[in-house]
Amino acid sequence: MTLGNRPALPTRFRFASGDGDRTSGRDELAVTLQARLHVVTIVLLAIGLLMSVIALWRMPEVSGAARTTLKAVQLVMGGIIPPVALLAWWLRPRTPRSIAALRLVEVGVFVSFNLLFESLLIADFPSIVPIIDSAPFDLGFAHAIIPCFFIVSYGLLIPNRWQRAAVMIGLMLALVAVTNLWSFSHYAVATNVMATFLGAQWTFLLAFTTMALFGANRIDRATAVARDALRLGQYVLVERLGAGGMGEVHRAEHRLLRRPCAIKLIRPEHAGNADVLRRFEREVQTTATLTHPNTIAIYDYGITDDGTFYYVMEYLPGDTLEQLVSRDGPMDAQRATHVLIQIAGALHEAHNAGLTHRDIKPGNVMLGERGGVADVAKLLDFGLVTAQNATGQDGGDVTGSITQVGMVLGTPAYMSPEQCAGEQQPGPASDLYSLGALGYFLVTGLSPFEGRAPLQMMLAHMNDTPPSARALRPELPADFDAILQQCLAKRPEDRFASARALEQALRGV
């Protein structure tokens, strides 16, 4: 991938009728459609039960055509309640259904119920003929209520493009028109009365149709925009884990592989110019070659059309060392040694590849379980970003963090003396100093010069004698404290010769 040939983002997710995207978009559509149809069937079931109760309650008080209509209502409701209840059970959310089956259910439910209720209105029409002259407007409005309910329910509940919604709603309106045609062709009604009845009925039908189609269109567009905002290439953003001064970190998923991952976004207003982006690209490519088990794996990277730089890394459930120590307190020497050995191993590979991390700190090391093994450390953020308020994978900001282009790079609490002095290309020994400061934090819960302002911290790293961890925790092994002191030596040549030498010294504690 090159900066001069940016990849085009895929066509945005749209609610479709059964064609198009066969990956996560289709699955999301199926989940949404199933949930909405489940709600519709529950409501229809409640309506059926209520109408049955009303018909039973009114039966002793009516006679003639009205009584015949109520008996028909009881018969019809008694016949549809069991299959509707069975359909509601079939649509229960915990049992996923295919999009094709759900679309068939969608059409079947709305067409069959509209047909059913229009048939009931045809059966009921003889009972209103004697009184239609006295209240044509009220009766027309009453006959529009049920179709309007289905029209609005379909437009606002069922995920669709507005064009498909228009086809289905048009079919519902056609059933109403057929009912009107049959009713007025079989019974003699004055022209002005019929016009008032139909005018009232269709005024409401067309008004609710307009609302339903407008709502369907707005929902479709809003959903498309939301899906656009949550998609980067083949990755779908699931949840924001945190945000820092540079950008955001999201938990994400590959649309085809369904592999969980974490995506770090660096917004264009923070990424800087093309030279900075080229540096991002080079460093991601280099970091992706690292294979040490304690280095976070880089899966992918890219630049969106709006200039947002992002890179995709493995998702690490667990806590950063900062979170862990803040919550559980300082570690014992044995556990801290175990963690430091892993980080030193990761740094050894990186240094041999010509990479200096430059921002070793508790927020940049995740600790969790991997493959059933506890306390697996993963080192994050190999200097990928030069203009950032450094964050860990959880996105949590660290007090005193400074990482801006043209300024010192790193976090003052854990920076080496040469970083504090403004050296732009610190060597591997700088990482060993920061690792010593990290080890001090693990066993004491404090950075070496805790409680000072960022500038004072930097001056202390350059001039002050580093404190002894044993001064705070006398039970710590003397050789462990000596390792930390050697890592925190002012001059790079006085520290360990390499990360491998540090690792071997830690194994001897």
C-alpha cells in the first residue's frame, strides 16, 4: 500500500432486499429484521387477543349483521392466534434465521394480515350501510386506521430502502382500493356520501404513506452513514476502547475472517503532512516484520479517503500494566521479573531490526492470558506515531505524556536522559533506561521521580541520582534492585550492553 495510491473504501452498507453484501452487513440486516418482525408479531398477537375479548364481550348486546360480524371476528381471531404465536416463537432472537427466510416472513405477514383485515372490512360493510349517510367522514377514517397501522409499521420498523418500502405499501393500498371497489359496487351508496367516505379514508392513508416513506428513507440514509462511519476497508469497528490526543482506539472485527482486532486511528489534523504519513507507513511496515511472541502483531494499515491513518493490530483482552498496578498494587519481584524478561525479549528483536521503541511505559504493555498461559506481556506502539498524546491500547492518557513533532518524544515519567536532552534518534540503550523505570513502577507503584511536573521529571532524569526500589520495599532482592539501578544509569554506556544482556541478568535473579 502506498500513499500515492489510496485504496477506495467499499460501497457503503445499505439495507437490501436480499442481494448485495454477503458478509457482516447481511448478518446485521438479518439480526435487525428478525428483531423487528418479532416485535410486529407480538403486537399482532396482542391485537388478536384483544379483538377476541372485545367480540366476546359485545356479543350479547348486538344482533343481525353486527352479530354476524362479531362472530366472524371471533372465528378469524381464533384461527390466526395459534399460527401467530408459533411465528413469534420462531422469530425469537436467540435463534438466528436466514435473510431469505425472514424476507419471506416479512412479505407473508404484512400481505396476509392486510388481506385478512380488508376481508373483515368487506364482511362488516353491510352493517355500516344503514348509517353511512349520517357519518361518512367518521366511518371513512375508521376504515383507514388498520391499513395506516400496517403502513407506518412497515415503513418505520422494517429495514428497507424506501423504494422497496414503496412497493410493499403500494400493495397494501391496492388491497384497500379493491375493498372499496367491491363494497361500493355491491351496495347502493349516494355519490356524495361515497366521496366523503373515500376522501376521509384516502386522506389519512396517503398522509401516513408519506410519513412512512419519508421515515424509511431517513432511517435508510442514517443507517448507511452510521455504517460508513464504522467501517474501514475490510474492518468493522465494534466498540471504542478509548481516545487520546492523537486519535482513537477501537475494538474491531475483520468482515470475512471474523477475527477480533484493535484499530488505532490517527486523525488527519494530528497526523501532519505527507512526510509524517510516509514515516508512519515505513514504521508500520518495519514493525509488521517483528515476530516475537511478546510484541503485538500488526495485521494491516491504511489511509482513508479523508486522510485518517489507521493500523490494525491483534486485540488483547486484559489490562495495561498501569491499570493492573493501579488496581492491584505493586507486584512482587518474581512476577515483575517475569514481565520484564518478556519485554526485554521483544526489545531485543526490535533493536536488531533497527527499531527503537522510544515510549516504554506501563500504558504501552498489556498483560493478559494467551492460549491458557497467564501473565503474557505484549509490547505496544513501536514509535508508530510521532505526534501523539501517547496512549495504551485502552486509549487511556498518561499524565505528563509529550509526543509532538519537533519536540521530545516519549513520556516524561519514563524518558531516558538522552531523550530529555532532546536527542532525536536515541539508541537501544534509551529503551533499557525506560524499561528500568517501568520495572521500578511495577514493584513500587511509582515512577522513579513521581510527583514532579513533567519538566522537573525530565531534569531529574538528566541530573538526579535514581532512587532505589529497596528504599520503599526492603524485601526486594538486592540483585533485582541492582539491575534496575544499572538500567537507570545516566550514561548509555553504563547500562546493559543490549536487551539480551538485560534479559539474561533478569533470569539470574
